[in-house]
Amino acid sequence: MTWVEEGIFAAGGDHIPSTWETFAHQTGISAVLHLAQDKPAVFQGRLERFLWLDVEQEADADLQVRELAAEFIHASREAGLNVLLHCSSGRHRTRWTYVAYRLLLGDRLKGVLRAAAEKPWMGPYHTDRTLWDAYRTHMQSRDK
């Protein structure tokens, strides 16, 4: 597990879901955005908030899925919860959810993409910038 920013962490693999109760108690994390294809991992223990997305690759996340991920992170943080971005196939696959969240907050795309290419993520960050431009436009039009 790694720290992304205040209240947001990223992790991957199968260890955390299988030891969730102890992990959550030690870290204070109580919300999980989980990415896994076909079916979610079973998090053994209590969660205050949980969102499973049947998406493993960023390219498979359409505008609505990106919005859903961003809103889940935002609502969890607004509720004062620490959030774990988790993918069984590796934490680097959760990076797009963080990008969606930062864009929802109104951050500039260039800065967000630069941050997504730095630690704690694995660089370089290969992404479809035109899809992020479309997402940003979608979010702006939604707010009007």
C-alpha cells in the first residue's frame, strides 16, 4: 500500500482483501474503490463504503465509469473517510480513478496527468488524453 494524498491510498494484490479487518483497523481506511474484472475480491470484514467496478484496464472505463469513481472518492472524503483505491492486478491500475477524482475537483488536466506519472505511481503514465479532455468537458457540462 502507498500514500497518494491526504486520506487516499492505493494498493493492489490479494493480500489486503483477505486480511481486511486487521488492515482497516491499523490504517483507519473504511472506504474501498475496488477494480476487478468479472467479480470483486472479498474484503473480509466491515466497510463503511465499498464500490466495485468491473474494470481492470483504464481503456475500459467510459465517461460514466470515470465519473462514478470520482464521485465515490469525493463523497467518501467529504464524509471524512480514508479511501483505498484497490485493484487485484496491481495498484498502478487504479491511477485513472485518482485522475478522474482530481479533475472532478477542478484541477487542471496537465497538472493532474503530470502528478499521475510521478510517485507513488509507476511511470510513465500512458493514457488517452483526448478521453480525459472529453471527461473534463462532460463534467463541466454536467455542472451547468
